[in-house]
Amino acid sequence: MSHVGNKIRAGFFATPQKQGEYLTQLLEVEGSGVWLDPTCGEGEILNQLATTFQTEDCRISTYGVELDKARAEKAESILTHLINAPIESMVIQNDAVSFLYLNPPYDFTMKGMDDDSAERKEWTELYRNTRYLKDKGLMMYVIPSYRFADKKIARFLATHFYNVGMMRFSDEDFDDYRQCICVTC
């Protein structure tokens, strides 16, 4: 998608439902927990993943944060808790969530007046949001495949997680999205 098209969508690229089906096959969920998507869009993927494991013995509370009002209204109807605000304005306790789903906007952060350069949001959201993850919690991180070659991202994943696996979107979606999923704990 063109740079202008990306701006119009505000970097919003929802994870396709079919990829969610594949992801649920990879997960082993034990016990209740709090699941967070800090850039949840319409909340569909977090809801899809949580619903798969929701039982009487496994209660999952889903928390989403979404900047766009229309997407937030959709997410509010399917997630346990939804805040319509920028993630930067949220106060979230460190080590609070057992599952973190990151599919950040694919764009640059806004520069301040004294900033020399802007950071990529894929890096900013990874760095900012992993502090909310409990020890031995699980994170799914979805970004364009080429972004995993970024030195900051690769180094951060390698030094902050003890178990890292990576896969690309399946054939039916890879050509359209060119995304890979990193699963860590």
C-alpha cells in the first residue's frame, strides 16, 4: 500500500481471521488471565483468540486500547474492556497481563520540535508495551516481515525473551500483507 494509503488507514491492518485460526492451534493456554491488545483496532483478533480458550475454568479478560473512535466502538462490543484513547496516555501496571497481542501501526512516530528523527512505531510499541507482560507471559508480535531485520527489534527480542519463534502468514494472506508473527515467552 502506498504511503498515502497507509496514512488514510492510520497504519491499520487487521490480522486476517484465517491467521487467527492458525494461531489458536499454536497456543496452549493454562488458567485464567488478562489479555491486552494496546492497538486493538476493531478487537476481532483478540476476541477470536480469547474466545477459543474461554471456558468455565479458564476466564480470560480482554483489554483493548484503540485511538480511532469508529474502530473502538466496534471493539467495545466484543472485548471485556475497551478504552478509546492513545496508548501513550494509558497508565497500566507493569507485569499485569499474561498475554500481549501486538500488531502496531506501520508508520513513524510524530517528531517533537527538538527531535532529530522519528522512530518506527513497530519498535516504539514493542519497547513500550512489553513491560506490561508478566514473567513467563506470552506475546504475539505481528509486523511486516522485513521489520524483523531491524537491529533494535531483533536485539530486543533476543535479549528480553527466552523462547522466541517466528512464522510468516500462510500462503492465502502472505502476498497481500507480507507479515510475520513472532511468538515469545
